[in-house]
Amino acid sequence: MFNFLKKKTEKPEKPEKIDIISKTASLLIHAARIDENYTNKEKIIIERTLVELGADKEKLSQLMQNAEENEKNSNQILDFTKDIKYTDQNFKIKIIESLWKIIFSDNISDMYESNLMRRLSGLLYLDNKLVGDIKEKIKKDYLKKLMAEHFF
């Protein structure tokens, strides 16, 4: 009689680490493609992030290929965030840092990228202020790098 209540109160199964890494890869690729300019620079940022998060270097190429295909075939970011939201805060912060690096890699943050980040802060259960602080840190780092490249 109360089976419908039981299903609502049961915790979802904890996803495998490889599934989380794969969905993270797809999410990062989505951010890189959102401005319709998926660059090699962005791909390098994604690969480095995945290795830092625990991806196997030996299988990185296959992981990227699968993630690119998954991103291409998906019509919503919920497919990627539904498992990531259950990871610890440090994992999510690393993802947000990488997302901002991807966004600023072309020195511009357009309205689609900014909208994506606003949506992701909610979907990943992160405080907007934290996401904004990370944005400012990454932006400042990129501005320093840009200034160094042009003036030295």
C-alpha cells in the first residue's frame, strides 16, 4: 500500500567513479561547444581536469571520444549533472574551475556560457557566491596571463 512512499525515500544508488568521470567529461565538452567553437585549447583543459579527477591516462582518448558522442546525442545537461551533484564539494569546485577556464580560454564569456554557469550552480547544489568567486579568480588569472603574453 505504501510502496510509492518507499521509493521516494530510498537513496539513489551511488554511481561508479568512471560514470561520474564520463558525465563530467560530457559536461565540460558541452561547455566548450556552447559557443560553437570547440578548440584544442579547451580539449587540453578538459583532459587535464579529467586526469586530476581520477581518469585513467591510458583510456583518456577513448573517454573523450565517448564523452563527445554522449554530449552530441544529449539534449539536456541534466543527463550529465544528475550523478555529479552527489559528489563532494571539492570535486564540484574543480569542475566549476575547469568550466570557467574553458569559458575564458577564448578571452570572452558570452551570454550562453554565463547562463550555463548560472544553471549549473543550481543543478550541482553550489552557492552562487562560491561560483562567482571562482569565476573572478579564474578571470583574474587569465587576465594576468593575457597581459604577460602581450606586454613581455
